[in-house]
Amino acid sequence: MTNANTSEALPVNRTFKSTLFIMLFEDKKNLLELYNAITGKHYADPELLEINTLENAIYMSMKNDVSFLIDGRLSLYEHQSTKNPNLPLRFLLYISHLYSRLTVKENLYGETIVQIPAPEFLIFYNGKDKMPERQILKLSDMYSVQEGQPKLELEATLLNISGSNNQKLKEACRTLGEYAIYTDKIRAYTEEMELSEAVDRAMDECIREDVLREFLMKHRAEARAMSIFEYDQERHMQQERKAGIEKGRRQGEEQLLRRLVQKNQSRGMSISEIAEVLDETEERIREIASEDPGEQAE
């Protein structure tokens, strides 16, 4: 087994979009187990699966996580650790590209109907934000005009696998359940220690507790590097979101202050009176009062 110090220096021979979820469910045995758990089927031969995940960057450098054909269905699975309301549109881009590949030899201009596999869109969420156990995300929710029956719709089902959510599903698919345990451990330990230490502790505990034991022992260096990258990326996205919220709050307060200054000016109040009422410095009030109305409106 590679120790933690050695694994730090080992390169990860994967694309930026690769995650531990992808690495686990690229394995047909694990993927079939997950499909059976989702659908209630009992397929035993992993070779029935035809994996067709988009491997190359397409459309704004995006790549899907896992897609595959079985039983006349085209299933697309995505993993998310942060909220993303744009997934229906991403799924639309993915499925369009996949259908294009599947029908490349078909005559789409002919009189005979071209048969295509029915699509299924699933999102496995295991982030920190509170989310419902099950949620439907719709493409039509993204439309700038909301009226009547949408002419184009796509529905994706989000399944929350963090904590005690969807426990029956995680029991039916041991790999998914153990993946959720591993990621929950990392998230909990990052609250009290550095990320690299949290990942090492989670890995060591999982190996002792027979949670993804074989996988983690075989791929420890790669899984460790991938986990650190994933949680660094997640933390960065959360920080950006918080910064955006804070910026919006400050802008809102600034706009409110400007409106109050204008309103009190129109009442004939002096700079000093406005400053006292709004608990601001006279210098700040004078600065706002001297601004061009067009600038204040922006």
C-alpha cells in the first residue's frame, strides 16, 4: 500500500472533470449494481451495459459523468456536491450529442421512424447544503418566458445521498452507500482539520471498517489526490457563492442609502440632518448627494 507521504507526489492521470464517483462507476459491475438498485431490475451480467460516456470536451468544455445503454434505455448519471440549477440544460446538451452519435448512420430524412433509446437523467447529490431527499429539476424552469405548456421539456431527478437520505437506495447499492459514507466522513473531518488530514483519516477509517476497502487499497494514491482536488474545488465554489451573496447585500444596502438620501433631500433636509437620521458621516452623505442621478440609478 502506498503511504500518505508517497501518494502526495504521485500524478493523477485523469482529466480535470474526473471524480471519485466517475472512477467508481466506470466499473461495469458497480454501475450495474447501481442501475439495478435504481430500477428494481436484477441483471447479473455487467457486459449487458454499453457505456458511452462523452470522453472529449464538448460544448463549453463540458463532459458528462456516466452515460450508458441497457434495456432500451439511455441513462445519464451526474454527481454533484454543490447546488446546480443548470443541470437540465447540461443534460440537454449531453443527450443531443449522444443521440447524434447513436443515429449517425440513420436516415433522419426518410419516411421510416428512427428508433432511439428512452432517456433517464439522474443526479446524485452529496453536498453540505440542505436538499430534499428527492427533487425534480426541469428545463422549463430555466425559460425566461414562463407561459403555457413548454414546447421542450427535460426532467432530471436529483437524489440526495448525504447523511441518512435515500437509505434504502444506498442499502440496495452497497457501492453507492459506501461512497456516501466515505464522502460524509471527509466533509465532517474538514470541519476540524486540514483537508489532506481529513482525507487520510477518512480513508484509513474506511479501510478498517470495510468501506470501499478493496477500492481504496488498490487506488489509494489516485483516490486521495482526487478527493483533495474535489473538496478544494467544492470549497472554492462555496466561497465564490458566499462572496457573491455578500457583494449583492452590500450593493443593496448602498442603493437603499442612496434612495434615502435622495428622499430626504427632496424634503428639504440638510446634509447634517440627513447624516444624523441615517447614522452616516456628513462626508459620505455629501458624496452621495453630489453624485449624478444617472450614476445613482446604476
